[in-house]
Amino acid sequence: MIRFLQQDNRITKILFAVIIGFAVVTMVITLVPGIFDSAGGNDATVFATVRDRGFLGRLGVGSTPVTVAQVNQLAARQLQQQRLPEFLLPYMSQRAGQILVQRQILKHEADRLNLQVTDEDLRNELQTGPFAQYLFPGGKYIGDDAYMNFVQNFFQTSRADFETQIKSDMELQRLQSLITGGVTVSDNAVREAYRTQGTKVKFDYALISADSLGKTINPTDAELEKFFKDNAAKYATAMPETRKIEYVSFDASNLPGGKPQISDADIQAYYNQHQAQYQVKEQVKVRHILIAVPQGADAKTDQAAKAKADDLLKQIKNGGNFADLASKNSDDPGSKAQGGELGWLDRGRTVPEFDKTAFSLAAGQTSDVIKTQFGYHILQVEEKKTAHVRPLAEVRSEIVPILEQQRTGAAEQTFASALAADVKKNGFDKAAAARGLHVVTTDYVAKDGVISGLADGSALLTQAFTVVKGADPASVSTGDGFAVFQVLDIKAAHAPAFAEYKEHIASDYREQQVPLLLNTQINKLADRAKVLNDLKKAAAEMNIPLKSSELVGREAQVPEIGAMTGPASVAFALNKGGISNAINLGRSGVVLSVTDKQEPTAEDIAKNFDQTREQLLNDQREQLFRVYVGNVTKKYEESGSVRYSKKPATPPLPTGGN
């Protein structure tokens, strides 16, 4: 809604592309499988130390530490940027450690090759590189104070550290350019690459699915019994452990004295202790009109935008409708359709010039024309809210349910503890009867089973499967109350009887047979289609439906086949009328027959020649640099020039439990 006003997210992209230096390092970190095999001391603050491979390095001169703080900071930033769950932090930390260690290795190599970046080089980069639009808009320096604010606001670092990091990235880019500078590709290779990329095909295809084949497999009892016997180990614990449980449950209605009551004094005390939660920030409700000025625009363009904004302001002052003028003229696509409406804004949410103006106006006022990095704005303040604490009368209805839940939960826990102690002393029947409760004994139930008498029996089952038979009664939450339970009996996991498990065995038997049958059938189809030189006839003989694709390129998806970058990509290597070999897609198999093939014209190739050449060059540069980084890292490792303070653990990644 206010994308034009919020702090520019392009800076965040530059942060990850330039400041962190991913372009140089991330692509090669997987090439060094032994990167953590050497363990050194146990300094908790230093993750690793990289030193020169020469004589001075062996004396400890030129050593560079990679700190644990740096690793953790980069890992957290990667996690946030990629929107990954918190449990992946250990794996991101390992990755971050690899990145930072390899950066230091490359920095040492760049220094050895005298590729250092001077202060003059840095100044030129800031004036002409990705940050120029922010630090030198229109070629004019924003000033030291604004520069330091920019660095602090967007990168949470000092100017000195920011410039050190920029220099480091520039040096690594020089190293990469030096290593890959000799990469070339021939014109013929470019033309062939685009011909391959741009070719499109249309084809008929006959598909056999594993599911349909499974229905044709009907084993006899004798075959199933043999399969059951041959796979005895597989079925040894097919019947899971089950437990018989005795329990008594209750909710708030069973508490002595009933549900706890909340007094006015309780509400007042809670309100006094949690006033920060009811603090309302200063806010302003604003409309605006933006006349955009592109970054780096010349003076003529800027003046034209200013003149248009001035004219709109004049119309507004002469009685023009602000919302109508915004809808017709504003260059902010996020708000123009709503008449420039931005809604309620907190202080500091927008760029400084806009923020200062919005909060300085009174409700109903319209601003003069102001300029931000996005262009010229006219603001109209609709309403304002001063910072204040919401009164107790307004939040009372929010506090009461919180206190009721807290008091009821505490009372239920106390009641559950007393009930468990009574059950242990006098048994379930007597303890339950004394409180007007009912005792329930379950059938044998598995850990992932259901206890029908409870709103949520999952916690009870989880806890019940951690205790031994006859353990002391324990209490557990049930969603709408508590239960006190005891495990009466346990049946260990065991092999099922053939008769009771026959359906599962038949399903397993089919799953085992399907891959072989699928492979046999698709090969039979392919062979027959080639003998007849006609996929349609072969498919008809085997009673397999024939389908047709659209004219598709390599990036397309075809129903039931999937991405054309996968096994079905063989279609692009066939001539028109050609029939493929059997293609196994895992849960299905397919045979293709190309009915049309269109290759790029000479004009298409010429039009895309430069772009294709650059793509090929980048691919080859990346491959060459991968090899270089792998080799140089190996040399540093073997020479002992990389030492880790602590060898990090590599726990297995969680799976879906297949």
C-alpha cells in the first residue's frame, strides 16, 4: 500500500548481493566436503582462523579470525532473508561458517596477488556502483551525516566497517575476474546453445501409471504367504505397541467452588502491571499524490515533475477534490486507486521527508509540495492520534478472559495434583467417587491413536508411552481440562497374524512388483511402437490411451509428465516422427512420438546472440571459479592454514518420516 514510501527494499537486495559477497563465495561452498575435519583449540569466541600459507603464516603473521559472532549474525540474516524456520539455524550456521572461512581464504589469496583496493578505488565505487543512487543522487554527495545515517539505518554498522566490507568485496571480485578473465566461447557454441534452448516440440505420448498397473496384480494366498515369510523382518513390529490406560478427567465445572471469579481489583492490578501492552503510538492517517522522478533523471525531467505537482497543489487549494486528483495523477500504484489513501502510519515508518511533513500537519491540512527520493509529493492529513494509554474501561473486556484463563488453569493444576495424590493413596474408584467424577478404562490404544472421551488426548498418550506399567498416577492437560491417568498394561510391538494383516501384505506385494512390471510394460510399448513405426497403433494394441502435448519449450510443464527439463527432455533430441525409448518417471512410464519440431530461426539466434553468449560465459566462469576455490581451499586445509576452534556437529536433517 505504501511501497513508494517505505524504506527502499532495493537496499536490502544490494546488502545480500554486495555487502555479504554471496556472488563470489556461496556458489562454491559445497565443493569442500572436509572443511570441518580439522579441529583446533576450544576458544568459544573464535570460530576459525585463516592464515597465510607461506613462511610468515607459519609464524602466525597474517592470521585472520572468523568469530562465532560473525557466523551467528550471517546465519540469522540468511534465515530471515530466506524465510526459513528457526530449527534450521544449526544448518545455516554451518553454511555461514563455510562462507566466511572461504571468504578469508580468498582474501588472503587476493592480497598475495596484490589485488588490494585503495581508498580512491572505494570512492569511485561508491560514486558509480550500486550505492551511487543513494549516496550520490543526481551525482551530488548527500553529506557525511546522511551517509552515516544511511549505513546505520540499513546495515546496522559503522561507516568504517561498511567501507571495509565494500573493499573486501571489490578485492574478491577482482580475484574472480583475474581467475576467469580468459574464459571464451566460440560463435558456433553460442549459436548451438540458443538452438538447443529455443527448440520447441509437440508430441504424442502414451503413459502407463504405477497405480493402474497395481490394480492388475492379484496375487494368490500362497504368493502372499511366501512374501510374508520372506519379509518377516519387515513385519516383526508391524503391529505397534499398545497400552491400556485408566484415567479420570475433569474441567472447570468440576472445580470445588466452581470457576474462579475475577474481581475489579484483580483487573486493575493486571492493567497496572501491563500498561505497556495498551500503549497506542502516535499515528497519522494520510492521503498523498506522488509525481515520480526516476533515479538519475536529468534536470529537465525533475523540473517537469515539480511543475506538475505545483499545478495539482494549486487545483487542490482552489477547491479540487484531493482523492479524484490522486486517482487520476498519482504515480504510486499502491494507493492511487484508493484516492491516494495510505491509512494509519506510525512515526518512522516512511522516508524521513515524508514522515516529518505528515506528523507536522494538523488534521484536515494539506502540505506544500515536498521532495523525497521517489519524487514530488502532496500530503493531506485526514486524522491524527496522539500517543496515549488506552483507558481501563476500553480494555477491560480484553483483560477479563486472560485472568479467567490464568486463574482457571492454576486451579485445575492444583486440583489435578490433589486428585493424583488421592488416586495413588486410595485408588481411582474411591478418589473419583469422592469428587463426583467418572473413571474410564480404554481398550489397548497405540501412541498415535485416539481417546474418544477427551477433547484432546494426544498429550495423555504421549506421556503414557514414556512411563512403565503401574507407574504412579500422573496428570496431563486434555484441551478443556485435565486428566489423571495410569498405565494398566502394555502389549509390545509384534508381528501380525497373516489373516489379520492380509490386506496390508497384498498392498506391499503390489508395491514391490509394480516397478518391475512398469519397466517391462513401457519397454514393451516402446519396442512395439518402433516395430510398427507408429506409437498410436502400439498404444491401441496395449489398450493405453494416447495424449498430445502443446508445442512446448524446455521450461514447460506437461500434464502427467512434469517439467520438460526432466527425463522427457529426450523429446528435443528426436526428429519429427521420432519415437523415444521407454522413459521411466518413477510412478509412471511414458513413450513419446514427436509430431512437430520448431527450431529457432537464424534471426532468432542473432537477436539473442549476445544474451546467450553472456549466459554461457557466466556458466563457464562459475565452473572455473568453483574449481579454483575448491583447489585453493584444499591447499589451505592440507597446509594447516585453516584451523577451527571447535568442530561443529552436523545433525541429520529432519525428514517427513517416510
